[in-house]
Amino acid sequence: MRLLPPVIRSGINVFVLFSALVLTPLFALSHFSAGLAGMLGSFADNYLPRPTLLNNEKRSRARAESRLREQRVLDGRERAAKRRAAAAGNKTVGNKGRRILQRGAGALAVGWIPVIGVTADVVSLSADYADVCGLFATIDEMSAMLYLPESSLYQDNYCDVPEQGMEIIMESAENTNFPWLMEGPS
């Protein structure tokens, strides 16, 4: 028991001397060195109950950078998905356009035969209307991906109600004066 007070007193003396000779110059130098201040801040953050301002700043900066990285990754994924959708839409548009041209060429080739030509035109017209509506749907989808504030081509052209759209086309064809009908016999 007699030995305890001198050991405690020696321990306090060592701590005071250590603080005076090591920690005080170290803290003074940390004002001029960001690396040393960071090292002391990391030590304090790991071993003391309240973190330093520098470590709080580092943590908040790391969280902000992490959120930016996550946002960049999400943006990249969204751009890649849009590229894939655009490539698929491009292929669809090409196929539908090719079919429209092929049907038109076929109808033109047999158009000179009286009954077969009219039948080919009617069949071609309804199939063309369906393909054009598909093209309008693809255009609307791509416009939505680009955030373009346009009206819906699909609905504006009666593609959502094809019977009504075909009736409008037929009425328009009946009321149109074709130049070859106006010419008299020569």
C-alpha cells in the first residue's frame, strides 16, 4: 500500500512531461501541416469520443463523393438502357419502313390489272396503316426518352382507334380528285 502513491505520482509526472515535451509541439506543428493535422484527427477520431472538425469534413466529403459516384453509375445505366431501346427502335423502324416500301412496290407492279390492283391497294393500305401506327408508337417512345414535350403521334393519327382512322382515310380518298380521273378520253 505504501508503494501505490509514489507509483501514481510518477505516472502523473510522466504524463505531464509527455504532454509538455511531445504533445504540445505536435499540436503546434499541426497548425502548419495538413498531413500532421489529418493524422492527429484520425487518431482522435479513432480513440476519442468526439471526432474533430477535420474528420467530420472528410467524412461528409467522402459521403458526397460516394453519392456522386452512385449517381454517375445510375446515369450511365439509364443512358445504356436508352441506347439499347433506341437501337431496338431503329431496327423496328427499318423493318417496318422496308415492309411499307415492298408492299408499295408490289401494289405498283400489279396496279395496272383492274381487279387485282385495287385489291392489292386495299390490302396494302390497311397493312401500311398498321405499320405506320407502329412507327408512330416507336417515335412517341423515343420522344419520351428524350423528354420532348410533343403530342402523341400515335393518338393524333387515330392509331389507338384504327377503325376510325381507316374510315377517315377512305373518306379522304373518296373526296380527292385524282388527276387521272379528271382527264378526258384522248
